[in-house]
Amino acid sequence: MLARIPSPSRRERPVADAVVACLTELGVQVHEDKSGSATGGDTGNLWCTVSGDGTGPHLALGAHLDTVMPTGSIEPVLGDDGAFRNSLGTILGADDKAAITALLHATELLKASGAPFPSYELFFTVSEENGLVGIKHLRENALSSPLAAVLDSSGPVGGIIVKAPSMQTLRAAFHGRAAHAGVEPERGRSAIQAAARAVGAMRLGRLDEETSANIGLIHGGVATNIVPDHCVIEGECRGHDEKKLAGVAAAMVDAVQEAAVQTGVDVDVGLVHEFPAFSLSRRSPVVRLAEAAVSALGIEFRLLTAGGGSDANVLNARGLPTVNLDAGMMRAHSPEEYLALDELERLCALALQLIMLAPEFTPRPRPAEPDL
């Protein structure tokens, strides 16, 4: 089982090898790029075309190879309630091993059936969990499909993410002056005090219905009897309105700079636009395809707005219409993560429906203008 193979970001090699071995055995040639060297990891992004009948490919289906860092070993067990959990008390890794499993098994079923099926593409990215790093290094012409779907959202199968936010990350490094905290504190300039003042001046949490901000990391100092001369804070802000989000990010930077001035320390502050927002119309062919595929399973589809990003953010920004689909895993990124076997079976069935229905929703090229 893939979940047994640890694959934290930048260390995806064993899982990638398992994916390549499975697809190679099915007669599918897999490509790997050089993104590992760019991400500081041991593995590149994988992609391939599963050749079927007719023209194509019509659809690209994707998942990511990495997981958040496990805090121990992974030993999946199927409980009496029909759900997989890690018996060793850390993440299960269903995010996104459930999707990888479903896509590989769907391909096995299509190859074994002997029945005709449309051509499609598969792609498996690295370092998704630490800022969608892998997909950013996948070359833009690697995928030739006109539509795409990633299977990377937590929730019962049937959810279709049609809107997801943009994100900016902030890192501020405060540089003060060290001094003995008991003998001559007056000589010191506390970097931690500056950082605390900056965080205290920020508006954090849920700012409105589509915008949030958070400081998630703070570290600095070396001992209680030393005025700390360094402190780093790291945070983020997310939103669906790029202009509004830019204002939130600017306010966070202002709070950092003002705190540095007030406490007499220096500061290096930087913002990184990690990924853009996307919003797909109900009329978009890829949304209509996802609705049809879910409905074909006898499940009521749900059009959803996400609070986080996925590879779909980057692909949509590149002009490839991409939905993110609920993949059945629940409580991802926590020791309580679980995946019902029924949901995994539905996810595989959904992948099959997407592949078979994709030609009906593939945008047709405009006819050439007649020569006059």
C-alpha cells in the first residue's frame, strides 16, 4: 500500500518509483523532469499519456506525491467502521495517496478491460505541501490536454472546488543588539520585543468572508538572561480578491517596519506571492465535466469554495482550466486522518467517469477562417 511509504516534501523518491513501476508494467511511458534540483528534493514531477482510441488526450488528471511530515511510522489498518487509519498515531497520508491509488487503479482497470477508452494524461507533482513548489517547475507544455482535474481536496467524493484563494507569505527577520538582561539591559535592543509589537499591531484571523491572515512561526533568542538580538516571524495571508489581499499584505509589512522603528532595531522583510486565486464559471467545460462525472455515480455534486490552494491554482493561472475534487480523505494533516474504503472506491469510479466523459466536454478548436 502506498500509504506505508513515507514521502514528506522533498523526499518523494520511493513513492515516485512505485508509481513509475506500476505504470511501466501497464505499458505507459513516464517522464520525469529536473524539478528536484530546483526544489531541493530527490525527485522530479512525473507525467505521462495513457494512449487510448481516437484523438487526444482530452483530460489531465493529477495528484501530488508528497505528504506533510509524519511524526512517526505509518501502518494503515482497516477498522470495523470500514475506514483506514494509521495505527501508529500519526498522519495516514491519504492526502494525496488516495488520489494516486485511484488514478493508478483506474488505469489498471481500463488497460485490463480490453474495451476502448479515450486517451488521457496523468501527472504527479512533488513538493505540493510546501507552497505548490513542484507544479511551478513543471514546464508549461508538459501537458497537452485542454482540461484538467486534481484530486486533492479533503471531503466526501462529490465536492468540486471551483474557487480557491491566492496566498502571500511573509518573513521578517529582526536584528537588535544583545546585552546582559540583568546587568545592563539598557544597552540591548530586543528583537523579540520588536517582533511582538509587530504581531500585536496586525489584524489576524478571519478578516472577512474571503480574506484571512496568520502568523504561524516565531523563533529567536538564545537564553533568558540575554536581550535577544535576533527574531524571525513567518506568516501568510489568503484571499479571493487580489487587490484586497495586496492591501492586507501591505498592512502586515507596515506593522513590521513600524515596530522596528519604535524599538530601534533593524529588520529584513519579504513577501512572496505563492499562488494566484482562481474562480471557474458553472458554464466552464471542466466544471460541467466534473458535474456529469459525479452525477453518473448517483451522487449529488457540490460546488465549493476552498480556503487553501492546490496545483489547480497554478494550472488555472497558466490557462489550463482545472478543478480540484474532493478525494474522500478526512481530517488531513492530523493524527486523526482517515479514509473510508467506500470513498476510495468512489474516487476510482469518479476517475473512470471523468476519463470516459471527457471527449464530450473537450472544447473544439474554432474553424479556420476562409480565405477571401
